Amino acid sequence: MDDTQYRTTTPWPYPVHYGRERMVETDVLILGGGIAGCHAAINAARMGVKVAVVEKGATIRSGSGGAGVDHWHNAFTNPCSKVTPEEAAELIASLGLKMPEGYGAGHVRYIEFKESWDALLDLEKMGVKIRDVDDEFKGADFRDDQTKLMFAYDYENRHVIRVQGGKVKVALYHELKRLGIGIFDRVMATSLLNEGGVAGGRVVGAMGVDVRTGEFCVFQAKATILATAQPLRLWVFSTELQGSAAEHDDPNCTGDGVAMAWKAGARFSLMERSEAFGGGFRYPAYGTGNASNTWFGCSMVDAKGKEIPWVNRDGALLKTVAERFRPAPGQKFTLNDPRCERVYEVRGAGFIPDLPERIMKGEYELPFYADLPAMPEHERRAIFGLMVGHEGKTLIPVYKALTEAGFDPDKDMLQANIVPAEMAGRTIPYWNGAGPSQWRGFAFIFFGGLVTDWDLGTNLEGLFAAGNQLMGGGTHTIAATSGRYAGRKAAEFALQAPAPTISRAQLDAEKKRVYAPIERSEGIGWKEFQSGISRIMQDYCGEYKTEETLKVGLTWLNSIRESEGAKVCARNPHELARTLETFSRLTCGEIIMHASLGRKASSNALDFKRLDYPEKDPPEWNKFVVVSLAHDQVKTGELPLNYWLKAPNAPTLEENYRNHCSLPEDSQHGK
Amino acid sequence: MENSNYVPNPQTPCTAIFIDPALCRGCNTCAEVCRVDVLIPSVCGQPPIPVYSDECWFCGVCVEHCPVPGAIRMEHPLNQRIAWKRKETGEFFRIGMKNPPPPNKKPPVGGVVTAAKNRPLQIQNREWRVSKHGF
């Protein structure tokens, strides 16, 4: 297909009204209509306030969780769970920086533990199947016959629930409609509004551009929830790769929310955290033979059909499939996040630890295969049929694609992607592939974002955050639970907040900024501009960083903004939106470099390497580096780990939650 | 070789979306559910056009919501297709191979993949003042 032809011969299908203003007034404004945004909207609306959701794509399916969900984490208050939210939180806290969430947000995690099951019950009321109501899995050892709930990973403790959430967003969308929530699809929020137009002041709404018509949209609000996402495709960008070098999350995750909150004066932390990235050369997620995440527990065999043995955390060989789904003797419970693979206290069963050496010696021969036919029938169907089928991007891209081509899990073994032997059996390479050290990605979970308090409020009055936008956010259940919590808190704030006033000067300045690329009839395209930004990130903010590389990197980011940034040209509203996204990513790159300059120490826990400060995790640096913009100057500060338990907060998670959660006592779970 | 034309290079290996014009009713549901506007709608019942397919996330939602099974399909590019092996016979297979095995018609848990019961979506009012709250 020749796409240049369309550009020259096919008229743009939508009416174009660059610069025309649309004004919306609301009590609570939610930016981002993904999982966090939808739960936030529903919970705010339930408190009787007027709610508007602004979404760059289509709320009915967009967001990283919009393509589906198959297992629901940390439902510690479900009736079958043998672990309480307090027990889980205490264990994680006791492990400190051994856990990936040692650098995370304990209050966000605790809110998740307390409300994960509640959020799932909400979804059940909206029509999402969270139980085996058709009795297809009757008799399976992961099923509770009384509640018909089905569990994943740890069948003993039963805190992760297998759900049929392929169309979870469709259910949420209809609930938004039913509640009369204003849905503004295809509108890209571009900047926040501060009262009086002064950065650092109360947030009183946002501005944006319709990505189809080019109209300028102004949302005036008493409270605003940022439920947008982290910047992806910042280090590696190529349209020659699948989905322009797609990462796991939605391509709409371009850091627009990060960039706009930064400019408005919000405080960020963990922005220096990034991780190795395969640069878009990965296979489709969940679409290759493996034994983790959605495929957890699947038998794997080598090229000759020899099974790869499983062991528990103590190295004891597991003789049955059932044992893979149980804690080791003496272990309270397991957490099967791939980043917990090396954390003894919580790690679940896995392959023999010396698998790489045994491959090198020729004992196991590549390639490996997921031996679905060897699995007990219920397990096989749960992996390929329930989880692959409802997990994000599996129904059409994996289940339909493979079965239509004749794949039969009763007979066939799906090949594992071939990774270097030293990575065999580990999860992350399967997930991301492997790339050179200058290829990085924004961390997948527990990454950088807005610093929040026990209201999920930020340092800016009237601005709340949820989901991926939180420092320490990530995952479907954090999005759902922080969304419901922030929705309540923002509504509560809006009910007592004075009417907002917006600044005409701020509107005019933003209009000038956002429409600049369509004023030019020639220049460079957004893809080239993005590739240039990515190159600077690779060169100066790759795996190994120094004061010098970061400072030079900042110089070049600024230079590219001044010169090529003034030449980027957009030919229709779609290209305009993509162009504005590249500016969001550029700002995110700057924040990441400033945050990286602020942490003058290396850290294993953060996968952060400063060549000029090689010592790993020296105790004096076990703290959050906080960056923000004040009067056009970057301010670097710090917060203690566990700041959510330091004054003025109460000393325990439970007490803080009770004081802030805005739920009546009798509806607080886990009590 | 006679038909040598001066033309741009073919697309990146991310064509992603294929529409069968004989089946497509031109309802534009696929264009309405797409998160990145890969497709631009066409008028008068003509199929939508996948103009921005190199931005596709390969989520398959367009196929899921299509009211006409088979009218739209999503395909991973060649470098994204893993192979499999039949356990009993040791035969190798892959998507797109010559002489493929017959399709496996077993639906996923919860029902069929796509169904004629899908109705065209009228999802987003482009009018702004509609809800009971006066937007």
C-alpha cells in the first residue's frame, strides 16, 4: 500500500477547526480514560459530582489494560485468601530494597491490597465474569467450589484470581455512560491550567487538542486527576519495527501527563529508574511458549522432548505439576512477579537455577517448547483458552491467530523464543528480548511519577494522580484501586472547593504552542524528530551514566528543541497529536536526566549505574530523589523511604488508610 | 520484466490490518474502537483505510468488534510469528505456511472470538452537550 498517495489524494475525513475553542466545565476532570481513569470517574460520580473524562483514544477500549485482563493480583480481602493486606504489606516492608518495590510507594501498594477485591466486585456488577459460573473448571484444584473463584500462581493462599476480563473496558465504558459521565474521546490533553496561569498554583483544569478535528478544548475543573501514562518509546523508536517499536503498554503512553504536570510545578520521583529494553524486537506478548505470568506453571521441554525440571525456592525438585503452584515448606506465600524471581522470601517455583550451564554442557538442547499437551486438562485450558484469550492482546493476536492456523493445545507445543543460554529460564528476556546497553525503557512497574500523599493528592492543590502516573504505579490492579481511591478523594475535594478561575493568557500561550507545527508548510516530520530525541537518550542516558553525559545530554535535548523542534511540521490533526507527543517525550527525557543527575550513587534496586559514583546502594542514598520545576529552575530534593509513614502521617499503614480512605467503617475490607 | 514503475518503497513490515472489501459494510466500527486511529473512516459504505498501520499496537480490538466475521483481519508481520511442533509426530508448523493444518475451532473460555451478533458501534457522540449533567 502506498500511503503517500492517500496524503496527496484523499481529503482528511473529519472537519478541521484548528484554533476553535470548546469550553467544558466540570467538578472533577479526569485525564486519561484507561483503567485508572474509568475507575476514578465511576467512583467520583458515585459521590454526586459532575465528572468529565478526556481520552486521547477511544474510552471503550483504550489504555494499557483496554485489551483485556486475565489474572487479578493482590485480592487479599477475597473470601478465600489466606493472606491479609497487613501480612502482605508487613512482609514486603521487612524486605526493603530486596523487593522491586523497595523503591515504590507503600501507600499506593497498601491501597491496592485493601481494595483490589472491591474493585473486582465492582466489575462483576458491571457484567465482567470473575467466577467460573459455567462450571467449566469444576474439580480443578485452583477453583473454590463454593465461590466458584479460580486462582493463579499460589493455589494455597489464593490471592490472585483468574478472571475473564477480555472486555473489561467495554463494561467500564457502559458504566460511565450509565452514570452520565462526560466522555471526551479523541482529545489529547496537552497542558494543565493553573489558577491565574502561574505554575505552582492550584490546578483548575486542562487544555487539549481534538486529534481528529484539531479543535482546542478547555476543561475547567475544581479537581483534576491525572490518569495518563508513563513515557514509552523514549530511548528506542523505529517505524520499521512492530508498532513503531511497541513496548508492552499502549502506544498512547507517551508521557503527556508527566510533561504537563512537570510544567505545572508538580513533584516527581523515581524518574531515574529505567530498565533494559529489547527495542521492539520482542515477540507478541504471551504469544510464545514460556512458563511465567499468564503461562505460569506450564511444562517446558527441550528440542528432544526432555522436560525442564522445576524446583521450589530451596532447590528441591518438584515431582508434580500441582507443586509448582504451592509455597515451599515453611514459606507463608509466594508473589510471582518476575521481578521477585530472586527474592527468596516470596519467590515461587521456577526452573532449575543452573539451567544455563546445563544448556552450555549440552544437557538441554534449544529450542524449548511449552508442552501444553503434558499439562493436566484444566491447567492447559486455563493457560490457553482462559488466560490466553482474556489477557491483554491475546484474544485476536494470539488465540485466534494460532488456532485458525491450526494450533491445538491438546496436541501442539508452542516454541519459546530463543534467547542466549545464560538468560534461559528467566522471565524478563522472554518478556522484552535483549538489546544493547544503550537501549532502555521506562520501568514497567514501580516506576517514576508524581509524588503523592495519602489522598493520592500531589503538591499542587486540586491535582490528584492515579494508575501509571503515580510514582510507584503500574499494573492493572494498582490502576483500578488507585483510580477508585483518587476518584473519591478528588470528588470530596471538589465538593468543598471554590469555583476555579482560568487565565486567558495561559490559554493563548498554549494555543500558540500547540498549533505551531501546523503553521509550517515544510520541515521535518515527527518521526525523525522522535528518532533524534531517542538518539540523545541512548547516547547520554543509557545504562551507564555520568555527570558529564547527563549534562551534555541535557544540552543537546535543549538544542534539538530550539532548532529542529522549531521546524517540526504536521499536516493534519493526527500528525499534530503525534508531534505534540514527541515534545512530551522530550520533556520526559529532560526530567529523567535531571533526576539521574540528582542521584549521585549507583543502585541495584533501581538498575541505575553512575560510572562516577559506582558504589551500589550506599545507605545514605537509600531515599527518593525528588525533582520539580519552580520559576523555570529545576529543583532537586529528597524524601525518606517510607515517607508515607513519617509525620505528619500516622506511623502505620492501617491507621493512615482508615484516616484517609473516605469509606464508611463497615465497608472497609480486611478489618 | 516490463512493469517497472517509479514508486515509493513498500510499507514497513507492519501492515497489520487487512480489510476484505467484498465483506466490509463500511460501518467504521473498527475505526471507532482503534486507540491510535490507525484507520480513517471512509464514506458511503466503503471500507475504512488503514492509513497509519505502522502505529498499530496489534491489540486486535478492531477485529473483535467487527460485525462481519472475516471482513477485517489483523496479522503480525513475518518476524513476529513463532513456530510450533506437534508432540506426537514431531511435525513443525507456523502461521502462513504452505499446506497448513486444519483450523482448530475450539473457542476460548467464555465464548467465540468474533460473532455476527456484534453490532456496529455508535460510540462517540461528536456533539458535546449531551449527558444529563449538561456536557
